[in-house]
Amino acid sequence: MLRKGLELPKGDREVLLDLDNRDEAQTTDNYGSLQNGGFIPPRYLLAAAADEAVDADDAVYIHCDKKSNQAAPRLGNYFRDGRTKIDFVLVWEVRSRRKRRGKVKSEVIGGEGEHIPMEENSRSERKKAQLEQWREKFVQNLEIAGLLMEKEETANEKKTIHFLKISVPWDVLVYYAEELCLRAPLQAQPHLDLNTSALVLKRLCIPNVMTEWVPNRPLDYYTCAFRKSKMNRFLGCEDHETYFTNTQRHRVAYEILARTGYGKRKRAEVGVDRLVNEGAYTAAFPLHEGPFQFPSNEVSPDELNQRQVLYFYWARWCKWYKYQPLDHIREYFGEKVALYFAWLGFYTAWLLPASVVGTLIFVSGVLSMGTNTPACNLLCVSVTREEICNSGANYLMCPLCKTCKAWNMSEICTIAKLGYLFDHPGTVFFSVFMSFWAVTFLEYWKRKMATLAHHWDCMDFHEEEERPRPEFAAMAPTVEQNPVTGVKEPYFPEKTRLSRMFTGSMVIILMLSVVIIFLVTVVMCRGIISVMMYHTGSPVLRTEAGTIANISSSIVNLGLILLMGQVYTALAEQLTKWEMHRTQTQYDNAFIFKVFIFQFVNFYSSPFYVAFFKGRFVGYPTNYGTLFGMRNEDCGTGGCLIELAEQLFIIMVGKQLINNIQEFIIPKVKAWRQKRSLANVLGGTASHEPQRWEEDYQLVECGGLFEEYLEMVLQFGFITIFVAAFPLAPLFALLNNWVEIRLDAHKFVCEYRRPVAERAQNIGVWFNILEALSHLSVIANAFLIAFTSDFLPRLLYQYKFDNDLHGYVNFTLAYAPPNYTEHPMCRYKAFRDNSGNYTLFYWELLAVRLGFIIAFEHVVFFVLRAIDWIVPDVPESLELKIKRERYLAKQALAENQDALLQVTHPLES
């Protein structure tokens, strides 16, 4: 045991931590040793030998020869010896001491007895000294943990950027591999073909242009949990250099960095994440595997590094139609990132049949527009049943506003034809199809997710007891014992947290009310624009007034949606921090819930209003409903579905275009600013070739997958909830996702710092949100067909009166009451008698609508349960592989393998 008072020799501290001694940093040795299973630097053992019987000869010294610092070249992600791998890099920036002292002096002289500037400077110096002390203590503890370190500096007269390179030696890797339950290879197995479409095309003997050979595909193994005592039974254990993958090394390094303290543990002064938040370090990241650009000289594909392989075979735009190399993505970025791209690719592939069917439905509507009897009376023979286009002045319609004039229905012939594109029997079929598509997609994604989880050794992965978040640890008022680990850690009273969550929910309700206020404002704006168009006197503008008002208000609404989304996301982040959630998972789930609820109302409130509320509370002549003195909106001349389609097109497609432009430009701007900052430090030294850690420091910090998932989940809602009104929505989603995959791939490979590889066995809470949206889409489509579409009124009219729909338009128009003297005998669309009361047909239609909703929901949900029962979550072939893997693991980890074989294969007596 070592005494707590034991400190590092002064020389070692100066070598590692003197922030302004660049010459000494260039001759830094590597540190670390192993003693009796604990990781203690050798000088600690020597210093403690006088007090305790520690045999220093037993220490295994791991160091680099100082002479090699001059002879050995710098070989990418290695220390200066060219042999020790760099697993993590810590970066911090310090202003030069000369500059700081000059500033202090000028402030003291210029102050003339005023103590405020000196006090402010003193506070700043104390803060910097505190950060320096934390860094020093942190590095000492990293040495005790057995990590190897080497420091580099890049400086000019104003600022010095320090890079601390960290490597995890073999013995430390072995220790943490067992503790973290890393998977160890038992037996190689053939590569699994994860693309169903490839299997289908192969069986049909159709050439598959989407497949492509990608070099250096990671091998697939049967695996089991790593055990140090059974290491000789694992494949490749003799090669210490390549046994652990780089992502596994990064994971172990980050685990040590996250556990290591730098101050008092009672204050939760633990972990590199909190040090970054406090400003002690400006960045902490693993390195990319070299540049992504191709080398100037010709090399074989097998000689490319992992990053170059991902760039050439995945991130380039010309690969938009190729399968994603998911195994390579997982090998480089970890399972969490790979699962996102696997889900996005799977979702995009399933959009292909939906977009084909939707396009065919739309084209069929275009081709059948001429045979739409109510819109254009081509088949009508009877002169008494004139329809819209040939009606002339027969249907004098009541004014649409107080100051408007009466108009003839024949004026809206073109709009009526266009309305048929979005409201015909094909769109009804498509809404039913998409309801089944949504639930079937999720069922098959569960199978795909289970296959990937096993293939990537994450099926049995469960997150360990999580550490408190750095922000939580810094702000928690008390310390209590963790009932799981038994360790004292920061604690926040549950009662106080619940009260804060309740207050936060009130803020959410307030912000949702603001969204509704904006919606009412947009509705009133639409009414004002319509009135202005009618008063122009132009026949064209008067006819298209509703369309112009709807499009212009939708553009304004899109701007408000994007603005409110940015404001609320920032507000939700602050609210979630204020609620003091203990772990990162709890924090992420609370944040996702808040943002999704708001964005759901923010994006879908206007389409919901048009689909289910607009035109329902209009009233009739002499008894119109009003809102703030303005008559309630009625559906336009082409019906509500065409207005809903216009809104969906503008909001959905407009949002996708703006997001893609932002994703393309913003990372480049951030990277340019970071590069300019580092270029100022490098100065005009043309001979200085940037090292890997310097180039990666210029990249943008990875912001996670929250924004990516949120964008796709909102898109999923658009193409499922309102698809009856916009059959082309899946097509636009498909086109966007082809772009989205390459944009995201390019960001991760070329513009982001390499994230720490995280394990995951599913896409988390996002799957629950997708399931909720798919169930909501069934209900929404049922109501959309029943109450917004003309499908059921036409069907009932065909059943009761005329199978060819002759006279249907006249049947749907009511006469104004006799006391309406402004325009006597004008018509309006409703099933009412001359007194304004609902007719018998209205009540019959209402019963049909309610019956259709009940039948539709029951049929779809019954089929959903049937699919859930028929399609197992885990494929049968996968179950066999799982059993095979467990059998091999049992054999490999058995204490007495011969006895096990005797039990499993007894000899016949």
C-alpha cells in the first residue's frame, strides 16, 4: 500500500505538467508499470520501498528509450517511439505567461489605487491555478492507473496548445476487458448477408447493382465474455498488437478517464467529462485512423486505412445507391452510430415500395381526372344534372366573406380537378396501405435489430450502473450512499426534482400555448390574404385566392415553426439541466421527451387543424361562426385535402431542404473557425506538417445523434399520419434520405472528431416513439378518410341514389335560408335543409363515418397483432446461432473442459 501523502517527484511534474516548458516536453518519457495486479508507476514503488516491503524488481517497466525520440519518425497514431499506440488525446490551451504578466502589470499601474481590476485579475489567476492543479492531480492518478503518456505542444507568443497523448498498455487492457465484459473471439464464422434485397435478387438471378466489394471487412466470430484466465482459448490472443480493436482500446481508455478523480470524491470531482465542462481541458477525443483522402501514390485497396475505406466506399456522393458497409461503420464508430445508420438505411429501403405505390396512385389520379364526373361532366347526358365545369351560372354560391361577392361554381373547375388528385379512391387505398406499411416496417426492424445486435455482440449488453453526470455532480447539494454500488456520491432530493419537473411541465404547456397562438395568427393571416385577393377585382386572383392565401401562410408558418423549434430546444435543454437528472440516460430520455412533444405540436398542429377542424364550425348564412370578429374558415374550393397537401409539401419538403443546407454548411463553418484558430498558433511556419492530433483538433466536436433521429422521426410522422392527403410524401422522403445518408456519412468521416465508440443493442427510446406514431397514424388516417375525404359521402350517394354520381354536386349544395336577403337562393356546401337544419342524409353519413372508423381501426390493429404473432422478433436462423455461440462459450469458459466433455458426451458402457 502507498501512503496518501506520497507525491510525484518534482522533475516528473515539470516534465508532464509545466505548461510553459516546451523543451522539457519534447523529451518526455512514457510512464507506467504493473505490480501484483495493480497499476502503479515504478517510481512510486521505489519511493515507497523505504517504508513498506515492496520488491521493485518485480515491476514490469514499460518505457521508451530517450534516444529514440530523435531517431524514430512520427508514425501517425503512435508515440514518438513508433510502437506505442495513441488511444486518447487530451487538449488544453494556456495563454503565454509573458502575456499574462504584462496584463497584470498594466492593470496595477493603470488602476491608481482602484482594487477592482486587480481583484478581477486575481480571481482569474486563482481559477487558472485551480484548473492547473486539477490537471496535475488528474495526470498523477492516470499514471497510478497504469496509462502511458506523452506530451506535445504547439505555441506562439500568445497561446500554447498542449496535447497529452494517452496509451493503454496490454496489462491494463486485459484487466479492463474483463471488467467491461468485452467480447472475445472463439471461432470464425462465415460473413452474414444482412441485406434481404440482395438475397431476393440473387434468387431471382437479377444482377444487383447495389452490392459492392469493400476491402478489409471485419471478421465475424462466435464470441463470449472475455476472461483473463481463459485467454489461451481465444483466437489471436498471442498478438498483443491487434487482439483488441482500436474502438475497444478507445472504450477502455475512456472508461479509465471517466473513473479517474482529480479532487475530492465527495464533491464528485471525477472524470474527464467534468474537467472538460469546467474548462480544465478544451477537448478529449480518440484519433481518426489517419487522413480520409486517398494517398497520392497508387496503393491497393487492402492498404487503405479504415477512414479512407469509409470515405471511398461510403461517404462519397457517387455511392448513393450502394449498400452501406455497416460492419466497417461499427468497427470504426461503434455500435451506437452503426445502429443509427443501419436504421436509416433500413427505413430508406422500406420507403422505396411506399414511394412507388404512392407515385402510381398520384399518376392514376392524373390520368383519371377527365373521368371525374363531379368535376367535369363528360359522361353526363341529362341536361338537368349539370356538374361543376359545365354548370355555367346555375350554381350561384354564397359569398365567402362579409365584403365578398357571390360567385359561380363553374369558376373553380380547374381547382376541382386538381382536388381530385388528392381525393379519389386510390388515395383511400394508399392510406390503408401505409397504415399496414408502418406497423410491418417496425416489426421487421425488430428482427433486423435483433440480428445486428447478435452480429455485433450486443444482444446481452446491458448498461452497467451509470455514473452521475458531471453537471449533476457539480450542482448536487448533498452526498449519499448509492444503494447499488455502496459508494457515496452526489445526491439530489427526489421531492425537489419532482417539483422542478412539475414546474418544467407548466413551462412546456405555456410554450405549447404559444404554438397555438401562432397557429391562430396564421389562420387569421390566411383569412386576411384571402379577402385582399378578392378585393383586387382580378378574376384570376379571386379564383385562386384560397390557394395563394394557403401557400403564403404555409411559408410563414414554416418560418415560425423553425424559429420556435430553435428557441424551445434551447429552453428544453436548460429545463432538463435544471431538473437535475442523475444519469446521462435519464437526462437524454427527459430531453428527448420534451423536445419531441413540443416539435410534434409545433410541426403537426397546422396540418391537424386543416385535416380535422377547418370547415367544421363555419355555420350557414345568417348564422356564421366567428373568431375575433372574423368568419370561421371554410375549406377551399378544391376541398380541405388539397390544402392539406399544399401545407405538407411546404412544411415537410421545406424543412428537409433547410436542414440539409444547414447540415452541409454549419459543420464547414465551424471547422473553418477551428482551423483558423489553430493556424494562428502555428503561425507562418511552412515547414511544420500538422500531426494527426492537431488535424483532429481542428475538426468539429461530434454533437451526437439526437438531431438526426429527431429529423427522421418527424419525417416518419409526416409520411404516415397525413399520407392520405399527400401520396407523394414517401417519394420526397426517399429522395431526402438518400441525401441525408451521404451528408451524415461525410460529417462523421470528414468533419467530426472521432466519437468514443459506444455499445448499444437498439435505437433506444426512439423506437417507442416510432411505435406511438405508427399507431397514431392508423387512427389519423381513419378519421381523415371518414371526415375529411369525400370518399364516404360519394359511396353513400352511389348506394342510395346514383351509381354514376350524376347530380352529386347539386345534392351536396344547400340553399341559403329564406331570411338571407343579401343573396337569396345562393348555395353553400352542406347537408342542410332550407331552415339550416341537418338533413337525414347527414345523420346517416355520420353513422357510416363512425362505423368506418371502428372497422378500420379494428381490422388494422388485428392484422398488426397477427403480424406480430406470425413474424418472430428473433429469426429462427439467429436462434440457432445463439445456441451455437452459448455452447462454444460454455466449453471455452469451463474450468475442467475434459470433465465437461465427459458430461456432454458420455461413453457407452
